[in-house]
Amino acid sequence: MALASIDEWVIGFAKLRRIASNLKLRWVQTNLRLLLLSVIAKLIMGRLITMLAIQNSTTYCIATQRSIYVWGEVAAIASLSMPQERDA
């Protein structure tokens, strides 16, 4: 069973909000709007987290000419813990 796309979620919530509007149920409209924003945010964050997990977690450091980790404070720790090359 495939998950609904974000477009299907938006269309579904729009239909529910229209029904609530026709029935003059303001609190239902407000709650549906908040729920829709929550679902959209969760879908977007899920995609961002997936993209971050797929991406390479390193970046190139010009100063040391090495790759360093870029996950928050890990960048500083990784750059300090890398063995330094001795100048010849």
C-alpha cells in the first residue's frame, strides 16, 4: 500500500474544510488547517531527513585538504581528531 502524496493530502484536507465551511463549523476548519500544516511539515521534514541521510556526510576542507564531517559539532571534533601531516 503506497503512502499518499502531498497533493492527495492537500486535496483531501481541502474537501474536508469545504464540508466544515458549508456546515459553519469554524473550529473544525481551524483544526483541519492546523492538522494540514502539521502533515505538510512532517512530510517535508521526512524528505529533508531522507535527503540528508542519502547525501555524503563529508565536505572538503581547503585548509587541511581533507574531508571533514559536517554534522553539527562533529565538524570541529573531526577536524581536531584527524591526523595532521608533517611539513617536509
